[in-house]
Amino acid sequence: RGLIGYHGEFLTDTRGTGIMNRVFHGWAPYKGPIPGRRAGVLISMEDGEAVAYALWNLEERGRMFVGPQAKVYQGMIIGEHSRDNDLEVNPLKGKKLTNVRASGSDDAVRLTPHINFSLEEAIAYINDDELVEVTPESIRLRKRYLDPHERKRMSKKDT
């Protein structure tokens, strides 16, 4: 019960040395919902290509699922928030450029590697209001309702 997505976590915990077996024991009465993740997600508020500078500034808010120059759209989940609420962010915001330059004032943009999900990990990661989008090139996570106003309206309707 609740083993979808556990294999990757198991391999991480055992540093790749663990062996896991699964055997169907039998049916049992319903034991309640399986707990999901506690962290919120970072949601893109714009359509376009993600910019390295914007992702660099967003890294302090959580772990990223997309890299620079990845195509993103409104309502797409681009990262995991470090807190328990969902946050809309702009991954397209570039650096403001001026003609004034100071020696050594520009910081080099160094990104931590983004997380790539397998299909099983993506299915295990999502909540009820999220979907997994599978294409031949990529596996993306998105909110069920892409428009933020509709998403807010539907969340009030569900409660």
C-alpha cells in the first residue's frame, strides 16, 4: 500500500545498495488516504522560455524542476516550494541591463542542477489538483486549472 514512488526514495536511503521485493498479500479494508507531500510548488505565471537569471533568484525559494531555456507556460509547475503553500513565480524575468558597468559587480549565475522526474516519480509527487503531462520529449507537471483566478475559485469550491 502506497509504494508508488517509494523505489527511488528507497535507493536514495540505502545509497543504491538495497534490494526491494514486493508481494501481493491480499485485499484489506480501506485504511484511509495515503499521505502525500507537505511542501507546496512553484508555479509559472508566464508563457515563454525560462531565463537562467530568474531561476537563480528563485533557487532560494525551493528546488527547480526546469532548467534554463526550458519552455514554460502559465500554470506549469517549475519547482518545489520550501514552504507548504503554492507560490506563483515569474521564471522569465531577465536581468535589468544598463550602460553603467562596474568592475566585478556582476555575479556569475551558477544554478544547481534541476530535478528530472521519471513517470513513476511524477505520479507519486502530484497532489489532487495537479496533473502529469507526458510528451515524447518530456514529462511535465502542471496544475489542473492553468488560470490562477479559476484555480482560486475552484479551491474555494472544493472546501
